[in-house]
Amino acid sequence: MTLAEFYQQGHCYADFLTQYGSENDRKRWQQVYAQTDLEPEQEALLGSFAREMHILCMAGAWCGDCAEQCPIFTVFEEASPMIHVRYVDRDAYPELKESLTICGGARVPQVVFFSEDMQQVGRYGDRTLAKYRQMAASIGGAACSSGILGETNQHAEVVREWLDEFERIQLILRTSPRLRQKHSD
């Protein structure tokens, strides 16, 4: 199966959690969803998207990193009619899990971005830079804190970094000669 076909097999947010999540999993995801507030500028940015984007998200309802990040995608989807996210369970599709590895592992969440006609545009995951900075700051030895992270609202930083990636993909789509010709813009 191609990545685009996996997208077609995917579930919307609620259906994914119903099928793969326990009551506790759904509760954790809902808590993150409830705390994800977009700034007016972020809402305006998402509302300005001119190109349709399809996003395949390989996730695990049980996964803490997924619970901390995937609800953000749903907030983005609600803010823009141009964003369509579908979730697939990492363990339900071994061939997908094998093809989307990071540093030799089946890390989640991972997203694959597609254009309106299902051309692959980019990939991103499993954690944002802000999360990796936080993790690096908590370990000792040679990778001890660099002081880069400082005092921040970790969730707001993760939201911002994911939004940056969604915007980057939108700009690739918006400036694509192929799509500009198709849309006469």
C-alpha cells in the first residue's frame, strides 16, 4: 500500500480514539485538546490557508507523545477548512511502521503531508525541538542543559512549532508552480 492509500484507510480523530483508545487514553487526549488554545494570530494564519492539505498521522492512542501532540492537529483542522487529518494506528499496519522509522525506530507521532491530489509534500515527527530541548535539559553528562530552553510554556511552544511546520507545508503548496498553474494564481 502507498502512503496515500494509508491516508485513505485512516480515521478521523474521534473514530481513531474510539477504535484504538481506552477510556484513559481518550481522557488524556481530551485534556490536551481542551488546553490547546490558539492565539488570534495563529487562528488567522490557519484561516488564511489557500491550499488543501491532507495529513496522515501514524500514532498510538496509548502513546504519551501522541496524547501531547495529536490533539493539536485537530485544533488546527477545526481552524482551517483546508486541513484534513487522518490517523492510523502504528501497530495495525506493520508495513507502515517499517517504512516510517526515525533513528531506526517506529517513533510516533509521525505525519506525512500531501497536496490536494495526494502528492507527498513532507514528513515530520516524532517530537518538536522544544520537547527535545526539554528532554536534553533533564539528562546529565555531555548532553546537560544548554540553557537554551529557559522558562517557557512547553505546550504553547509545541503548538507553535507544529504550526510552523503546517505553515511551511502550506507555503510549499502555495508556491508550487504545478499548483499555481492548476489554480491560475
